[in-house]
Amino acid sequence: MQHESENLELFIKVAADSIGALRKVDVMRVLESNPMRTRPLANYICRHRPDLAQEVAEVMEEELGIRDWRDQEAIQA
């Protein structure tokens, strides 16, 4: 799991230096940055930044039209 987290952190860097520095206004840019990794990125952000979970949900569901994106681990976080 650590290896996957490190890989996903690379996609965060399109908008912020780290997941901790990610801003709400940059969530959409990150999620659009790699269409093949949108779901894992959304869950990664929710796990590491619960304060951005609502923004992630809005972008995924309303902007990108992806409704079934949450994994069980992110839901429990």
C-alpha cells in the first residue's frame, strides 16, 4: 500500500507540493490529471485529507459524473 500511496502522491504534485498542501480549489485539477487513476486518486485524497472529502465527492459525482467511486477503506476513514 505504501508504494501505491507514493505513486498517487506524484499526481497530487500537478497542483500542490504534497497531499497536506492540497487546496480545495485544486481538487478538480488533480482528479482530471490522470483519467486512468481518477477513482484511486479520489479515495487517496479522502483517506489523507478528510477535510476535502466533500469537495472530492462533488467533483467526482457532479463534475465528472462518476457515482460509484468510493472504496470501503475511504468510506470508513
